[in-house]
Amino acid sequence: MTKKQKAMLLRIIATFIVYIPLAVADHMEALPEGLGTWGKLAVYLVPYVLIGWDIVYKAFRNIKNGQVFDENFLMSVATFGAFGIGEYSEAVAVMLFYQVGELFQSYAVNRSRQSITELMDICPEYANIEEDGQLKQVDPDDVQVGDIIVVKAGERIPLDGKVVFGDSMVDTSALTGESVPRKAGVGDDVISGCVNGSGLLRVQVTKEFDDSTVAKILELVENASSKKAQVENFITRFARYYTPIVVIAAVVLAVLPPLLLGQSWSEGVRRACTFLVISCPCALVISVPMSFFSGIGAASRRGVLVKGSNYLEALSQMDTIVFDKTGTLTKGEFKVTEIHLADGSVPAGNAIGVNTADADLSGEKLGLLELAALAESYSDHPISRSIKDAWGSAIDMNRVSDTEEISGHGVKAVIDGHVVLAGNSKLMKEMQVGYRECPSIGTVVYVAEDGVFKGSIVISDTIKEEAYKAIHDLKKVGVRRTVMLTGDKKEVGEAVASRLGLDEVHAELLPDGKVAKVEELLAGLHGKDKLAFVGDGINDAPVLSRADIGIAMGSMGSDAAIEAADIVLMDDDPSKISDVVRISRKTMSIVKQNIIFALGVKAIVLLMGAFGMANMWEAVFADVGVSVIAILNAMRALSLK
């Protein structure tokens, strides 16, 4: 509880101590007879001023600033009116219970924010710099790019960087929501906000603190509330017109019945005051934004950052989801999956890859793989790296000479005095090598020696294990259409789509072709249906921006992902999308419940108040009681899963 909340609690307790004996004595007609009307008013003003002076002050201050119609104005006018017709006890009670409700609301909102703050408590307090053999704690802002920082076991990594000494297990749960630590050793990148588990690490800083992952994430969370959902904007506009209307209605209620129907003026004023207390829109104004705030907090617990409640609302209406293939549904890690000899076809290894240490390969297949690895030895192309990784043994570079990389075709090299070609079918045709077409799905590298075709090696991307669950769960939560876009060959795209159970696949697309395809899919949506695009956040920025909801693979906090997307999956797990869709729909359900409940109860009690069937106590329930119930309901969103 904050100092301000503690001070308010003390005021409430003090007011109860003064008010309760006074109200009991008044009810039992035990007050001194000599008090009179003014004396009684003066006595009741003591607890009223004690509990309500700040409300009255805010009302007059806001009127002075041109902000007339708010809850402070409504409560002040209503209680002044109650005093005016001699309802002293009710006037104090209304202000007292209003402040009790305000304290509860403040505590609930603060607790909700605190739970998210604790969840995102990833901001480092210091960084260790070694000077003269001693560790010195400095502000992370004072550390420069290139500096070496020391992160001891149990400490939070303060800045993004690369490990230059040490091995450890790093806890990334604050960013990803996953409890399984990741190994970090020399040469590995580590990011701020994670906790060093066991060993001491020396890290060379690669980004200043303001550009670090932790700074960007905290800024994103802090700004999330500024991007309001349509229903929040509706509530804001509703309150802007609603409050003046009810004030005018209260004036009419106080004046017209006495003038036209012979009702007493005191009864007219009493009904008007009751009407004003009932009409306070606190339940809607507080509970609706709080529901979204809690929903965003629930998503962040799962390692998913939602940039605003507008995106959470849009996600609840998602009908179509479009995936990029490489790096999103597949790992983007190319492995040798098959080896074909010129005189036959023998699968080698599995989808994870081939390694000479554990694969059952004959001498001829090993020879073909070694020949390709030697030919690709000087290349740093991903395909070349895949072949060298599959070979797995040291490569004798002395055996290779006169290497030539032929752009878009492959590699030509002299190995042990023999001319070796390793590349695609275009290379074979250009060099007039009679080769045998490989029908396998993936990237095929054909190998020839001295103009004689030796065989082919198939390199394929592997599907993420989580991708199967992602598609299944999205269908389960009601997403109607799943689509994949890829720049890869049609056969490769269709094979991946078939294995995952996707509804559509569009292959061989350039970046602008992906945008055009998303535009086409958007045009086919109906009503409030939304389209989400899921990509890696680096190459897919144009498509992420064009979709209704852009979801990026965060790559553990890559700048491009955080900047380009509306929603960021911090650990690149596409199966978490269905979790956030579920959270968004439950959040919207809670929002609708609060709107219907608050407006329904207020409408009933307002009518009762207008016809004299509700007193100040019913009015207090319609205001404070409804607000408390709506806020408790909103807090449920924080624990959604």
C-alpha cells in the first residue's frame, strides 16, 4: 500500500470513529436539543470535511480549469444538495463510502500494475566494471559499447553483449516466460534482463543501455496503455457526453416535478441528488482499461509482448493467420538430409542432419560428402556451412586449390588435382555434365569430378516442433484460415504445408509478392474479421506493417522484431499465439461483462431514483458497489492462461 493510500485509510478510520456515534445518536434522537439546525449541520460538517475536503477541492479546481463534469463534481453537488434538504447523515455517508470505493479502486489498480511491474522487473540496477583488479559497480548508462563487464552468478545481465570468457546457464524466464535456462559460452550473445545462473561471465558490451533489449521492452510495456482499444475509446466518448446529460437530467428532476406535479422541493432535490450519485461512471471508466491492462499482463507472463490494448482487441477478432515459412514455422537451420549416388539413391540420416561420427554411411557416400565439403570449404554460404557441418571432421585445406565461386550456380574447385563441381542443375548444364535430376524436396547440390557426375546431396530446412502444436491449437481456438507464404520452391512449400495441416500455401513469392498476397487476403475478409501475419520481424517488416496484427518472432529481443510488430513472441515459439488469442477473447468477454453489468445496474437504479424508489444507500451501491464488483472482475484477466 502506498503512502497516499495509507493516509486515505487513516482518514476513513477517523471519519468512521467520528461519524458512527454521531449517526447512532441522531437516529436515536439523543443529540442535544440546543444544537438546532445550524448546530447539527456544523457537527456533521466535521466528518464530512475530514473525509471529503479533497473531493470538493478537486471539483472546484477542475471547474476553474474548464473540466466541469466529472465524478468529483457529481459527488460534491449531490452531497451539497443532501445537506441543503437536511439529509446530513446521508451526505456524510455518501462521501465516506465513495472514498472507501476510491481507496479500493486505487489499491486494486496499483496491485494490478505492481504485478506487471514485478513480472517485468528486469531493469538492472548496476553493472560490474573491473578496475585495477577490483570490481566496481557503475550505472548501466555509464557503460560504453566495447567495454567488458563482469556478471557474477545470480546477477542480472545489465547490457546486451557477447560472452568473451566463462560458461553458464542463463535464466531467460523474465523475457520468455519459460523456466528452462539456456547455455551461454564464449562467442554467444546474451541480452539484458536475463539472470546469470551459475558461472562467472565476462561480457563485451555491444549496445548502450538506451538501445538495449531491456530498455526497449520496458518502454514498450510503459507505452502499451497509450494505444487504446475501440471499446476504450467508446467509453471515453461515452463518459464525455453521459455526465453532462445526467447533470441536466438531475436539474430537470429537481425542478419540473415540484413546478408541474406539486411535489415538494425537498423531495425533488433528494431525488436529484440520489440520481447524481447513481450516475457516476467510475465502474466503466476504471474497469474497462484495467481489464485490458490485466490481459496484457497475462500475455507478458507467457513471454508475449502486446504493444497496446487495440492489438489485444484485434487479436480477439482474428479470422485468418498468415505465416512466413523460414524462421517462423521452420527453424531456418539447413541440414543435409539425403545423399544420392549417381548409380542409386540412399537416404542418409534424418531431418536433423547427417554427421560422419554417427551416420551409417558407406565409403562411397562418405567420399561424396567429403568431396562436396572440400569444394565448399572456402565458402561461407548457408548451404556450404550445412555440408561442412554434415561432414563434421577437420577439412585438409591443403588439398584444395583454384577455388572459384560461380554466382547463382555453385562452386568450382581443384581437389587433389581433379576438377570438382558442386552446385545446382544450372552449373551441371553450363559445364555440360550429364547428371541425374534429383526429385527430393529441398535444395539439391549436384557433385561432379572431372566432368563425371558423382551424385547429389539434399539440404532441407527442418520444421519447428512447436509449429505442429501452433496450427492445431489455432484451429482449436476458432481461427478459420491458416495460410503460409514463402519465397521457396512450390514443392518445398507444399510439403511443409501438408505436414502441418495448413489450409493454403503460396510459394515462390518475392517480398512485394507477399505484401500483394496479404492485400488480397485482407480484401476477402468480412465484417470485423482480422488478419494476422507472423514473421521473423527482420525481412518481413512491410508485411507485418500491412496486416491488421503483425506478430514477430522476437529472436530473444531483436530490435527489428520489437520495432516492426504489434505483438512480439520473445522466444520464437509460434504455439504461444493461440494462448494470446485465448487471453484476448477472455479479456474481451470480461470487458463486455463489465459494460453490461455496470450500465444495466445503473439504468435500473437510475429509474428507481427518478421515481423516488431509491434512497442514498441504493445510490451508494449503484456507484461504489458496482465499481468494486467490476474492478474485481477486471482483475481476473491478470490470471488468464
